[in-house]
Amino acid sequence: MIKSMTGFGRFEIAEDNRKVTVEIKSVNHRYLDVSMKMPKKLNFFDASIRNLLKEYMQRGKIDLFITYEDNSDTGVTIKYHPEVAAEYMRYLTQMSEEFHIENDVRVSLVSRYPEVFTLDDVEIDEEGIWRMLEKAIRGACEAFVDTRIKEGENLKNDIIAKLDFMLDTVDFIEGKCPQIIEDYRSKLIARVQEMLEDAKIDESRIVQEVTIFADKICVDEEMVRLRSHIETMKAILIEGGSIGRKLDFIAQEMNREANTTLSKVSDIEIANRGIELKTEIEKVREQIQNIE
């Protein structure tokens, strides 16, 4: 199977008062270019996410969007430091004894002293978060790949139809060229006869002129190579895989053969077919840009 480079996938998971939503979309690109938008809290997983994405895609401009909600707690915890409170109480008691004043210290007062209570960040459950995140990313990737496969199948069918049209055009040109040479020979003999009237025609000279003409317009090699390129491209499409770059190279070679053919032919009908052939090749090249 082949895959298009355009696709979309979405997956959402909610567990233990946490929710992760992942969306992936892509467009054409020569290489794999991943852009990620996610909460700063998840930046720690950047490298792991990129490695995970490579399991599902090889080429394309990928945009990944991740939202993360955690309603399990506030993200901070209150911590009591008894050694600090004890130090405060020791000095307050010492002051009471030294100055002979009543020690009226209450808990509510000591609790407001610096460092008796502190707010600390809750330790992040990296393993739990990654477990949810990985599941959500894989779910989105699977949906994303499904859309790429469906679009890739449509592309394959369209390209194969265009390749079949090209083969018909190649058949026509190959069949037409011998007739053009024979027509040229007949016209040449008629012209010579008209000029020489009753004089004897030099058959060897006619053969020489026809041979030179045939050599000028001969596109046999171009048609053989073009047919080979078309058949090779069809075989690669049927085989599937990550084939976009390979197909692009073959399409360039096909275009080169079509240009050479157009530069050689003088027959209007073949020239028109050659233009149609080149047009189809350009359409195929455009479609190939969408294949991974």
C-alpha cells in the first residue's frame, strides 16, 4: 500500500482525573518536519514523542497539537518544618525568661513565621503521564495513517489510469512512425519523378534520403525507455511502501524522454499526442508530490 502525505488524526483519553487530547495533521514536504504545540509541562517528553512519530511516518510537514488537563490536585503541597518551629519557640521562651514577661505565643502566631510552612511543587508522575500520552499519540497516529492510506489508494488508482493512457499514446506513436517514413518515401519519389519526368530514378539515392529522414525522426529508443519507465512506475505503485522519492525520479526521466520525442517529430498528429503525453506526465508528477 502507499500513503498520501496529507492526513488527519485525533484521539482523546481520560483517566484518573487527567485528560490528554492529541491532534495530528500533515501536508506535503520533502522530508519529515515535525512541529509540536503542547503545554510546557510536557516538554520533557519532546524527544520521546518525536521517536514515536517516526514509527508511523517518514515524510511530510507534521503539525502535532497536545492538550493536557490534570484535575487530580492543585500541583502544590503544604510542608511543615517542625525543626524551624522549634527554633522559633526556643528563642521566644528565652526572651520570656530574660525579660520576665509572659510568654503568650500561640500556634496561630508561630504558623505565620517564615519557613514554618512552605508550598512545594508536587512531584510529577512522569511514568503515569507518559503512559497516557503515548496511548493518545498512538491512537491519533493510527487514525492519521488510516486517512493517509485511503488518500494514497485514490492517488495510486489515479496515477495508474494516467500511466495506462500514456502506454496507449506510446503504442500510437510506435505504430505511426513507420507509416510516416513510408509516406515520406512515396512523396519523395513522386517529387523526383515530377522533376525528372521520364528520367530514371536513382533508387539508391532515394533509399539514402529516406534513411537520413528516418534517422532524424526515429523515436524508437525514447519510446522503449518511456515504456520501461511507465511499467516500472506501475510495478512500484502496486508494490507500495515509502516510494514518493523513487517515483519522482522516474517521472523526471519520463519527462526527459517526452521532451526528446517532441524535439524530433514533425508529424502534427504525433506532435499532438506527444503534447498530451507530456501533459499527463506533469499531472503524474504533481500527484507524486503527495505520496510519502
